[in-house]
Amino acid sequence: MLFIVGAFLESSSLVSDKSLLKWVGSFIEKHDLAKPDSKVVCALSGGPDSMLLSHICEGLKNQGLLKSVRHIHIDHGLRPSSGKEAFKLKGWCEKWGWDFTLKKVTGEPPASNIENWARKVRRHLLLSELKTGEVLFLGHHIDDSFEWFIRQTLASSQGPFAQGIPLVNGLVRRPFHCLSRKQIERFVSEFNLPCILDYSNEDERFQRNAIRKQVKPNLLKMFPKGMAHYVERSNQWAHKEGKHVFDELRPVDTPVVARFALGSGVVCLNLLIEERWEVARADILQTLKDLSTKERGSLRQNVSKLFETLEEGKMRGPLHFSGGVRIYIYPGTLLFMSVKGEEEFLTWISKTTKRIQKASDIPRVSIQGLKTQLQQLGGLPFVAFKGKTFGLEGLKKDPLFQDLIDELKSIDFYFRPLRHLELAALKSDRTNQAFQSFVLLR
């Protein structure tokens, strides 16, 4: 069955985000994957990864950072709908003015190990289509490499698998080694890119699908920082060998944290990307500087100690820092409080409790609605919500909000950081679902 998502406009590239183009373009330049006079061929399956890659390459060509871009689609003919998908893809490319080539596989597939056969045939056809001076771009990203690493490590006793899928292999280049699957899916949605969804990617009889859908989630559940550690270990190996594998998992100029404040002495940072506080080091240091009454010298040592605590991944607080600053750690959220801010906070909590006591009708609001309220009215990114929502219950013990939590229990409401609820909603694809809740506004 063919399922098409998205709509398109008359344009050679639907990716208009300059920061994303700059991020991928800088990665390509840094690792010499292509130059402004390079001719690039994109392997275009029609899926989210290849579709975003093709649009980015067209955008880079429009900026004069690539000389030419061609797009090649390989139709294996393994599914009844593959011909219709190829026809649809050709129509999109013609609409955008892209140079498009369709190649059909004519040989019969083997009775077994079709996955490996299809991969080899596809690679052979793509490479055979390259003209003099052209390089081939594939859409493999960080998650693909991690899953390949798992598969190869367990399936074979030989091979330098620590580096994952090679960034460069002859004329084959992988410019998405600077993006994760989640980021690609977010950008595809943001730019409303049309995609062709291959339902064979859901078939867990194929080994790669089983690893992605069964093995990897369970591994990361046991080791939440497994992906980050894999990237770091891969980079350590690559630097030792004089190569490079990955860059940071976010585009340049993408906001790392959202900052909320009550008066001048209470500041809250919400992590906007995957749970890697390291990327927010500068924001954390600046917040400490803003609130501390001490000289700056000892603050960097404070930050190093804070990151040691964050590595534990537990809710903690208060942690005491130079100049009378206290920090409370919540999932995806850090709350900073100065000596002056304690009075502001207690006054605000008292007012919040009184509002809750008077509330007779708690509205149903989505995650996005709660975020909009916070942006417009100000407050702190914590949510009171009715019942078990997105699989989460409330915090049981809290050194800062315990009185408020006890008060909420009287009306059968729970309490969590907004970012924690948002991550749970994203995991279950329910960010637009309304639920009985409110954020702690000023």
C-alpha cells in the first residue's frame, strides 16, 4: 500500500532553515565530503532520511556550495506498490525541477537473505550510474550507525566496528553523520516534506528492523546514555586513527534551553533537546554568574561538580554553590535560586496554592498549549495534571515543592516538570492530546 505524507510548493528545495543548511554544509566542508565545485548524486528512496538529504543538497546548491545535484531512485520491484511510488517520486522531482534518474532492478531476488541482496544491488546500481567527478551521498545517520554497530558486533568476531558505518568509503559519503533519527523526523515534519513510507521497514522479520525496534530500545532503556557514549567512543577511536565519525547531535544556532524566571532570584532552565546537559554548559555557567554574589573564579569548578551529579540521572537538591546559589535537579529541568530569590519563591508558591484551592474547573490543554501559556504569561515550567498522564505519575518526594504537591493530592492532581511530560508525550506521539492540566504561572 502506498502512503504519502506532506504537501509541497513550487521550489527547488523546501528546506529554508539557514541554520540547518549551515550545520550540514559545515559538516560536509569540515570533513571534505564535497566542495563548491563538487558534483553530488543523492540516493533518493523517498523516505524521510533521503528526502531531507536531497532537499538540503538542493539548498546548498542554491547557495553555491555545490556545483550540481542529481537524484537517483532504485526500484527493486519487491513490493506491488514500488512502481507507483517511483512514479510519484518522479512527479515530485519534476515539480521541483530536480535532475532525476529512475533505475529498475531486473534480476530475480534470491529465496533467502533478500535484505542483503537488495542492499548490494542498490549499491552496485548507484555506483555504476556515477559520472566522472561525481560523489554519492547516502542518508545514513547516527542511529543507523549505532544499529549497524550492534548488528556487526554480535554477528561477527572480526572487523573495526567501533567506528560504525564509515563516514567516507571511496566515492560514498554520509553527510547525515551529524544528525540523529529524531532530528531528521522533526525537520521533515517542520518543513512538511512529502515522503513515501515503506511499510517493509516495520517488518521485524528483517534483522535490521528487529534491532531497531526491539534490541536497541531495550538496550537504551537499560543504558539511557548508550547513544551518547557510543558517539564519544567512536570519536575517540576515529581521532586516534586520524579520521572522524560524528559531530554534536544538534544543528548550529538551534536553541539548547528555554529560560524562565520569577523576579530576579529564581531561574529555571528547560533542556529542549535530547537529555544531554553538556550542550547547555554555557547557559548553566551564565545563570550561576547572574545569581551568585561571589567572584567568578570558583564557578567553573561548581559547574564541573554539577555535571558529575547530572551524570547520575537522579532528581536531587538542593545543591549549594558559591555565592549562595542553590540548584534543584529535575528530569530535563534545572531550577536555580539565590538567597534573594527564596523570598520571591515562597511568595509565589503561596499565591499558587491559593489559586489551586479556588479552582473549580481545571481545563484540558495540550503540551503545546501549556508551552504557549508559559511564553505569554511567564512562570515556571512545572505542570499539575489529573491522573496518570502519558504513563507518568507524580513526584512523590520533593525538597522544594512538597507542600504544593500535598495540596495537589487533595484534588487528585500530580506534579511533574513540563519537559518530562513533553518527552513522554513525544515517545507516545501524543503531543497534541489535550489533558486536564495547568502550568505554574506567575
